[in-house]
Amino acid sequence: MVRPVRSIDGAQGIDLPALLAANEPVILRGLAAGWPLIAAGRSGADAAIAYLKQFDGGRPIVGYTGDPTIGGRFFYRDDWSGLNFDAARVGLSAYLDRIAAHLDDPDSPAFYIGSTDLDTYLPGLRRDNDLSLPPASAGQTAPLASIWIGNRTVAATHYDLSNNLAVCLVGQRRFTLFPPGQVANLYPGPLEPTPGGQVVSMVDLRAPDLDRYPRYAAALEQAQVADLTPGDVLFYPALWWHNVEALDRFNVMINYWWNDAPALADSPMTTLLHAMLSLRERPAAERSAWAAMFDHYIWHGGEDARAHLPPAMQGDLAPLDPAAARRLRAKLLQRLNR
């Protein structure tokens, strides 16, 4: 049975180390309740739209528009010939006006502005609408703040490569989350194209076809649901799968993405893609042997591989610094380009 995500009082503030150590989703209730954008939203969708338009930086954003028949779910076409929506560069204010024109339309198109950088496209919004987060540690990248705007939409179940703080601002949202270990039971789709940049589950959470996707029943047993109202903040760790439903006629969310890793670290997706090239087609016995290699050199953090060697002999096994990262990239490029 799907269980609710644990909630705590947002008045306690954000303890990022504790959240990361717990490695579980948690809702910080009311943490952002005092933001002016939330106050505007309480006055209605038109007031929230007018508030957002004040910060239109004049740069085109990407607006995603789907036919009413998709039911707000941005996904693939029924015949798998492509995506079931159109993406176009549009003016922010003009696109907000399009949303406003259909607020009371029961057969409205699905409108969606996804993962749009706040500081670039809505400069000044964070002055009064921002979480107080600790500064990034030396060598790490500061959190990236993005905004999501639309009407009643569904972001199909997917994962992010980063940790996430999702702030519900206007309208209600429902997140259904699955632990990373449920990947096989979620029936991931193709690596590309994808509806929003990340691989999505092929299962429609609203009407799962268990004859076609029988293991999804096991995933549901591990699922957690977070129902958010304006002011609530949801934390979930990197690689947790999540289906996101925007439930009202107008919805706004801001999220903060970051990795608890040095900025010099490459994306693990690069490793996965290269493993498809170098490991996947090898015999099972070889793949098993390489699994032991990765366990020794990678999954234990590298300490096992270098502890018995003096520093002068560690070479690529030594802890990474920017210079060592550059050398490894150069070596990889040389091997890939041979």
C-alpha cells in the first residue's frame, strides 16, 4: 500500500546534512508560507500571473503545449512515433496570457513551462521568494533554482540526477515517489527522446496496465505519496523516481537542485553510457568479474584500492583534485578516439 511521505514542521528550518543522511523524502510543512508569490496565489490565478509577469526578463522561454486529449500527461504518442506535445520558444508573459485565457476552459490544452532557470529568465523573483540555504562548500556547485508553471499537468514518473527541494507555491501538487532500487519494476522507457530530459517510466500511474507491466505492483508497494499545499517544501534524494501531478487550474513550483559531490565529478550517466559500449555485450562471467572490479575500485569510495599503496604510487587511484580530473578526462578522450 502506498504510504504518505513523512512530514515535519517547516518552522524548524532546513537541516540539509540531516536530510541527506536520512536518504528519504520528507515534507517541511509551511516552510515557505511567507513568500509574496504564495500570497498572490491565494488571491487567485490572475493575481499570481500578474505577479510573475513583473519579473519577465524578456528572454524567450520554452513552452510545452499538449492537446486536451493527452489529459495533461506529457509523454509519447500512442503510436510511439514521437512525443505527444509541442515545444516552442515563446515570451514568458505571452505564454502566461495563453494559460490565463484557458483557466476556465474544461477542455483546455495542457500548458507547461518546465525547469526554467530563475535568475536568467525571472531576475529579481528570488529577492523575496527564496529558501535560505547554506553556502556551497569549497569545490562544490551552488544549488540551481528553477521554476515550473502550468495548468493541470502530469510529469511522468522519472528520476533526477540531483537532490531536490521542491517548493509548492500556487496550486496543489502530488508527488508519488519510488526508491531507486525499484528501477526495474518501473519499466523505464528509451534513453532518448524523453519528454523532459530524463528517462520516464512507461507505466501511467493513473491507470497502470498490470497485464503489460506486472512488476509495477511491487513498485507500488514501496511508493510514498506527498500531497503539497502552497508553502510546503518536499525534499527527495537524487535518483528517487517521482511522478508529479499539478492539480489545480494554475500551478507554480520552484525547486532547488544540487549534488553533494565536488564540481569536478562528471555525470554518472556518462559512465552508464560507456558501460553499455564496453561491458553490456560481454559474457555473463566477464560482467560478473567486472562487477567485482567496480566494487573494489568505485563502490567502496576508492579507499580499498589505494590504502596499501604509498602516495607516490597511487596515481589515478589517489583522491581526485581538479588537475587529476583533467588528466583522467584526457586519458578517456584518448582511448575513446583511438
